[in-house]
Amino acid sequence: MAEQLGRLSAQPGNIVPKPPDNLLALINQRIAPTQPLTDEQVYVACMYLVSDQVNSFGGKFPTDEHDRIAALLIDSPVIVGHRKDQLPIGRTFHAELVERDGRNWVKSSFYWLRSVAGAEDLKDNIEGGVYKECSIAFTYSLPECSICGHDIRICEHEPFQEYTTSSGPSQCHFNYRQIERVLESSLVYRGAVPDTLVTRETENQAVDATPPEKLTILDHLSRLDPDRLYVVVPRYDSLPVVAGCSGGSLSVRRFDGVSLGARIIEQLCDKQLENFASRPALLVGYHGKERCRLSDLERYLANQSGPVSRLVLALYPDTRNGVRVQKRRGSLRGLRTLPYRISSGAELHLIVPQIASRSGVEIWPFEAKPLFDTGFAFSGKSVRERRPKTYRFNSNPKTGQARLTIRSADTTSIYIVSDFDRNLLNRGARFVADLQTDVHEPEYSPHALSGLVNSLEVADTSMRLSLSGPLGGDYIIRPITIGGQSRFLFSRLLSPQEKREVSHV
């Protein structure tokens, strides 16, 4: 399908004469100038670039495309009048999804240097309402007809014409689909998007690159008010985010407003949901049943590499409104509400052991908004005795399958090993394995080998185990792809002496 060039117009918003520290941090982090910029060197303004309205060309950005536009806007140039023969006057460093006058918008933030020629004129003209409208240039592949869903270039329907549909009369437009790239955003004399009046905001709203640290570390639960109500949730090494659902479509954004992107969202939930307002949440990366480190999760979000094999979005409970995640159709996949308990301060010592992760718990006052208000972190070690990791290994000679179960106090991971042979395992052979999702399936044999997991390390794309007992030794579980399907290789790591003995057999 041929690539299409599109332009949409909107309006610039307020200027921030002296950007807050977190805005400045975003500029230095995302644009990476040769020398870090200070607040005395830049001006910052914003644009309402993309809305969910039909523009004067008959095109429209559906709300489920707004996340992608926001992500593609970062580090794109700002120019004047779509003039490609002139260098940029500024650069976009942030974009977010907002609501204004009942419409959904993509709002971008850009900066320019105070020291360059024309910087003060640009600031004065935006603040004075002279430079009032703006436009986005982008490439896309599919103009999707709103009537039949086909490419409007080859179907029989025309933009702005009215047609009779199953739901009644409907005016035709086309949706911008398969968006490839944002080329630039421009200051222009007249835009194509309706309702582009300038919004004069009187307060400079800061953008949180990360949520402020709101957790006070507790050394003992008795320091909390015994008569006050608290919400207790497990504590994870995870990425704090904000999630919401509008029109049945899930959106997830970091605290700097940047969306995680459509492919990540599809891993969490690819079906329509009941709408719910924006709520704080935790994005957790898993390798099988084991939770990964935040650094591994960030690497996966950046380039889909590392040990993370699946994602879970855990929403903080909205205990005040009684709101739970509800599916409309299909599977929620990686979307759920965090486990939680409600307790008085006097009974926390009974509740914490029931719900603590290996990192402990978060304790929030009942009326607080997690991640935004002040809460508490407690390790839980003084009230919960941690059980060691153990393994159980069953094999079935009739089927040639084996089952490796790894258990800890928090998680259970089960791998089904195909074409298994114990003698070949001891000689360093590699076996294809699959991660089992149903942990309640009956075991193959009562004659299982069991022992302790001395250590478990997740590094890069592999998991390394050191086992004691009848299966004692070091083992590795490494993800592979066979026929487009994600699977694993299971093998024993031989010592130098064992390798020499095998080579002489």
C-alpha cells in the first residue's frame, strides 16, 4: 500500500517562561543536547495537535491512534508553515493525551532557545495570540472508510457524503490508519481542525517524569495509627504507570505522559473493556512465574529484549468507589487488580503476612490515592518467615515427558520437558521445554526428585538454577523460538571434568 502524507492543524497553548525542573529533565533526557540545558536557556510552549474530530479534508484520528501519535512526536522538529527548506525553530520533547471541551486531544510540548535570533518574537507572538494555530505532518498507509471499513481510495464512498447504515444516517469520513512517522509540527496561519481556540492556562502544570517517592519506610507496624483504616497491597519491583479505559480501549502511560504503545497494550488486553477512569497501576515484567527486575522491564519496553516473557498490569484498587476491572468480551490476559486487604492499624500484623511479596507491602491510608499521596513501605520480615525455594522433578518414561516445578513463597513455575532422557541430561544434552500455565495439572509420577533451589538468577535471556539434592548441579533455561512459537531449552551445565569425561565416551 502506498504511503500517504497527511497534515492536521490545531493550536498552540500556553508558554512556560521558566520550565519546571522535571520538564527540563525531559528535554535533556529525550533530546540529549551536547551540553545539558538550564531553565535560563529555553522557552517551553505546548500545542493541541490532534483531536478526535473530522478535519476539513474528511480525515480523522480515532482515539485508539492517539497513543501512537504521542509516541512518534517525541524528538520531532517544530517548523513554520511546513517549510522543509528552513531549519527547525524548536523541538518536541513531550506528548500526552488530554481532554479539552469534551474532546480527546494529543497535546505536545516543545522548546526553543532564548539565545537564538527571533526567540523573543516567537514567545511574544504566541503569548499575544498572533501565532494561534499549528499543524502536524505525518505519513500513513491506510485511509479507512468510516462506512465500510475499506480503503476509501478504492471503495464507493466519498467523504462528507451521507449514507444509510444499519445504525441510521451517517456522514462519511476516513480514519488515519497504519501511521508510520511524524515528520514535524508547524506553526501555520490557518488549521484544518475545528475548535482551535487558544487555551489560556494560568497555572504552569508540571509533568512528572517519575512519580514522586511517596512511600515512607516503616521499621515497625506499631508506628501507624491503630484506629485508622489502611489498604495493604504487595510491593513489586515494577514501573508505576497510569491506566484508563475509554470507548472500550485500554491506555497506559508513564508518569511523564508517554504512552507505552499499541503493541505493549495488546499484550495486556486485546479485547474491549468496560470504561474506567484513569487509575494508578504497576506494570510488572515476568519470566514465567518469576517477577523480573525493573531494569529488565525497561529494557524490554525499549527493544523487546532481555528475560521478560510476559507483562502484567496491576491496577491499584479503587476502594472508595468499589471499582473493579471488568471485561466486556474476551480475555483480560495481563490486566488485573492488585491483591489487597483493608485493615485497621491495630490488625496490620495479622494482614501483612497474608499478602506480602518478597519485597514486602505498600500500606496506604484508606482515603489516599496510591502513587500520588503519601503511603508506607514495610518489608514484612518481622511478621513473615520466608520459605526457601524448592524444586520437584517428575519424569514419565511412557510419554518421554518430564515436569520441573520450582516453588517459592510467592510463585510457582512449571516447565514441561519433551523427549526427556536422564542419562542424556547428565551428559549436557539440551531438551525443548514449555512453560505450563495450569499449575494444578496432576503430576506425572509419585516418585519425584525434590530438593532446594540454592540460587536462581535471571540474566539477559536465560535463567540459571543451582539445585541441591538428587538433581544437584547447575542448570539453565534459555528461551528460544521454534516455528514462530516461544519455547525454552533446558540443560545441565557440566563442570570441566564432566566435559572431559563426556568427550571420551
